Amino acid sequence: MRDENDQITVINDSTPFEVREAYRLLRANIQFLCPHDGCKVICMTSSVAHEGKSSVSFNLASVIASSNAKVLLLDADLRASHIQESLGIKSRTGL
């Protein structure tokens, strides 16, 4: 899910409909898991690098936020933070 520059693939209006709909379906499935209180924490992890956890985390947070929900996205990969880089935020030490 990364491009040749090792950047996060961000969905937008030019992203194919099927991809955008897949993220909306993921959001709906997560909301279905906790219908009364909502999910308070979602942790994204993988066993090896470059499986797309940063891209999925960012795009899922974006889709959840588009439904007027409050979202806090923490990039806890202290060795290779990609979310800050992709958003053009100056990288600092820590979370």
C-alpha cells in the first residue's frame, strides 16, 4: 500500500470507488462490533514491515472522521514513523 517513495497511500476522490467503499465497509463493520458505546481503541499491527498498517490506519481514521466522529491517530512506530512524513509534519522524538 506504499508508493515507490515509501509514502502512505491516501484515499481521495480520484481513488477507485471500490477502494473507498472497502474502507467505508471496514468502518461499518467496526461500528457494528460496538453498537452502543462505539469502539474506543483500535490497534493496528502486523508481523512484518510494509504490510500497509500505516496506510490502513490513516485511511480508516479519515473515513471514521468523515462520519463526524472524534478520532485521534497515534503513530507509535518509533523507528519508522510514516504518518508524520506523509502529512508533511516535522518528525519529533516520541509519539
